[in-house]
Amino acid sequence: MPAQPDMLRTILADQQAETHAIVAGAVPRDALKDGKFKLTRPGALVVTGVRRCGKSTLCHQLLRGSDYLYVNFDDERLVSLRSADLQLVLDALLSLRPHTKTLLLDEVQNVARWELFVNRLLRGGYRLVVTGSNSRLLSKELATHLTGRHQSLELFPFSFREVLLARAIEPGATSLARAAVDHELTRYLHEGGFPQQVLLGYQAGELRDQYDRIVSRDVVLRRRLRNPAVIKELALLALSYSAQTFTHQANARVLGLKGATTSKNYLEYLEEAYLLATVRPYSAKVKEQIRLPRKLYAIDNGMLSALHTRPTRDDGLFLETLVHQELRRRGREIWTYLTPSCSVDFLLREGRDVVELIQSCWSLADPATERRELDALIEAAKRTRCNQLTVITRDERGERTIGSARVSIVPIADWLLTDRATSPASTL
């Protein structure tokens, strides 16, 4: 049924009134500086990220103080909108403030062929901010219709720095300040950083509901999958693999899928919806990259806790997952290093150069554990000619010298609150 103009005006007027409540008391995000710069560039600003990570709030913060109009396409009253209705939406918006030329289109990918509408608005001189909960589909649509006419910004759940800001915790050198930061770190490791969970208190049931909505709406519905139970089972299986290796063949066997291709496609859909991320093994040979197992990481530790099905919790896996989330938040190019003789959790590249190797380890107190972690770093460093070697631990710090190599040992709290490990290693 086509949208009714009077009803649209009522809905959109309601949404404009909501914007003040959204911004009031909001935590300033780390991404604000980057977003403000990109907002000055030509074309649309496109903000993507997992549902409930704060995209709408960030965009309202970016536009605060300017004259703009807002449409939330995730409003249940707008779920039946079709592409032909988008002009009616624009007309209803402009009836509220006719001369406004800045629009915030929230979760616009809910409407088919939205990108043509956005393209037309850009040609008409509008300044646009667009949000969406799907990375690849948005990228494909934007690449097709908005080539060179958009800026992209990925947003993730709260960083540890943002959690401390939200809870008015100030890092410091006193024992009281350190204890407060350590307490919040323990919570962050297991409760994650989804804004609502941080601000209102952790609720595992809410995160399970959120997981269901992501799989149902951003994967099953968008991809028109005929067997939603299978992809939900795969999503749970994949999240149980967080910080571990997997193969598509093994997934297919466990779930009784027809073949590895189905597992590959389904995992790509879950990545598109930002529910998880896969990390490729580093190798100079493309065939090796394809053949070797990959690693999986959950988008947020709170969701990982909520969906955790194992009888015991492995804190080391939660720590490694947190390191991956932060590296991704920092926009690093992330690989893993896997050979028959050694394994290094994270290999960071810039261009063709390997610039840092990172091990994540809950504790190095056991000499055998320390030897295993450091030996793997040294072997990988020699093979990749990398001299920045780091071990991130729960609370240990220091430096180890092995031959001509030095390895920095950094507590996770320090690492999360600085841009990189504190002291670079010397050349091998």
C-alpha cells in the first residue's frame, strides 16, 4: 500500500522531536573528529556499523547546531515503504522545514533502490548523512551509483576509552584510579561496549534479542534465505569459534550443509551485518591464503558472553577477541600468522610491509607459556622481517630480549588507552 502523505508528516514530525533526546547527554565518540572532517568533503557521508552501536547518535552529534532533517527508516511505521514512496518522504520532510538542505537518512538500506534516491538528492545540492547496518551491500550499491561522491565511516561499539568516559572514570596514577580502571576493564572484557549495555547496565537477554534481530533482519530478510534455522545455527557456531581457527569444510560437516560454499556464503552474510569478522592467514602465496584455516572474532564481548554455550569461559579468548576489536576500530590491516611450527595472533600490514606482530596472552607467569609465545613471535619476525614485537597481557608489563630482538609486554588497559604499544622493538 502506498504511503499516505498525512501519515508520513505525522511520523516524521515525531522523529524530529526525538533528536533532542538522542543527543542530550550522549557520550562524545572517538570517531567525531574523523566524522567532522569527512562531513566537510563532497558527497554523502555514509556511516556503517552493527545495529545498536551508536550510529544514529554519532550522526546527530556531527550535525548538532546545524539545520537538518531526520528520517529513521527503522521505524516500524515505515517498514512498508517502497522506492516509489521516497519522494513522498522527501515532500513530507520539506513540508516541515522547506529550506533545509541537510538530511540524515538512518538505516536507509531498508528501502529498495535507496541509492538512486540518494544520488538524485546529491545532484539536487543536498548534504546527506546516511547510516546502515550492512557493510558489503552498502559498499556495492555505493560503488555502483555514488562513485567518488561519498565518504565512508565505520563505527563500532564503545572503545574502552569511551566506556571510561561514559562512567566518569578518569585514568590516573593513584592506586584508587588504577583500581577503578581495572574494575571497568574486567567488566568491559565480559560485558562489551554496546552503548545501551554500558549506560543502562548489562542485560544478556537484550543482547540475545539483538543477535536474533541482526540475523533475522540484516541477513535472512535481506538475503531472502529460505532456511533461517541453518544460518542461525552457523552464527552460533561461528561465535563459539571466536579467537579460534575454522574451515568452511568443518562448518559444513557439523551443520550438515551441502558443501563448503554454503558455509562460505553464509559467513560472508554474517560479516556484512557486522556480527563477526574473519581474519586471513598471512602468506606471500595466494593459494596458501585460501587453503589455510582462518580465524573468527565476535563483534563485541558482551554479545559473546550472552551467547556463550561452553561450561567454562576462556578469558584468554575474550582478551584476544578484545584486541582484535580494537585493532579493527583503529582501522588496521589485520592478518594472522599460522605455520605448522608457530602461531602469532595478529600480523599488521601497511602496504606490503609487515609493521607489527602481536601476541595476546592472559598471563606469562608459566615459563612454558612465555617460551611458546615468544618463540612464535621471534620465528614469525625473522620470516616477515618485522621488528615491532608485542605481547598484550591482562596485567603484566616489561620487556624481553632474545638475541637481537626485543619484545614489549604491555597490559591490555595501557594498550587500549594509547594508540600503540609503548616501546617499539629493535631490529632483528
